[in-house]
Amino acid sequence: MKSLSNWFDQAMSREEYINSMTVHRKNLQTVFQHFSLNEDDLAFLERVKEEKLKAVILTADWCGDAMVNLPIFMHIAEAAGIEDRYLIRDENLDLMDQYLTNGKSRSIPIIVLLNAEGEEAAKWGPRAPEAERQVSELKKDIPPKEDPGYEAAFKQFAAHLSQQFTEDKSLWTAIKNDMITTLKTR
């Protein structure tokens, strides 16, 4: 089995990942441009720099959760001196299957933090609790997959969710707080 350091070494840089995006690049960049950390966050993250953490991130361009979570994490990574690298989920199932949500779902993004020795220091993802509540609320009206109206309802859900993820700054703060809590409690 490959070590996390090996996965990190083979992963894309942030720039390579963003340049490879064709679905959600604009929305990811919008969130990145309009999100910022507060002074308390920056003070905490400055102390994290000493640890020389790295991050391996399982993601995919089509994923709305990745679209909103990753630009927030990118700010955290910059402030904490965390070198971040990106792997496409479906091209790296050996690693993905070590981080299944509820032991069965290949939900993304998954952010795996590595310590200076290349060992797992913490894991975050795929969703902050507040985002999970919002998604569950929006999903409740989608009919079952067998229903003829499923596809149209799902497209409407995805469009609404994408808009919400791109514009809801209170959600961004909830995501940031959950990510920072993971850093503080590891």
C-alpha cells in the first residue's frame, strides 16, 4: 500500500488542478476571491506553520461540495503554510476507498492532512455540518431515481445548490469554522 507521502508526491499542485477544471472553475475562483479569514483565524493559523503540514485532497471538478470547500481550504492552507496537492477521486480509488463516508460512499472532497513525517494528522470532509443541513433540506423534495421527474428535479437542485454555495457567505464561515476546528482538535 502506498504511503500518504507517495500520494502527495504524485498529486497535482493547486495551479495544475485549477487549470484542469472545466465545470466549476469560475465558481471556485469566485468563492476564493470573495472569502477571507478573520484576525483570530490568521493568528491561530500562523502558529500552525511551525508544523509544516501538507494536504492531500481527493476531489473532482464536477463536485459542488469541492467547489465551495476547496477555495476556503486554500485560504487556510496559505495562512498555515500547508502545501496542498490534489488528486481526482475516480483516478485514485485506492486512496479514496480508505476514506469512505459512512464506510460506503466515495463522497468528496476529502482533505487529508499529513504531519512532517508524512503520516495522517487529521482528515476533513466531505461537508461541514451546516452544509449537510442545507443539502438535506434542498434534497427532500427530489423524487426517487426511478421517478420520471427525478432528472429534472435533480438538475434544479444542483443549480440551486451551486448558486447557494457560490453566494452564501454565512455558509462559507460555517465551513471555515469546521475546518479550523479540525485543525485545533487533531
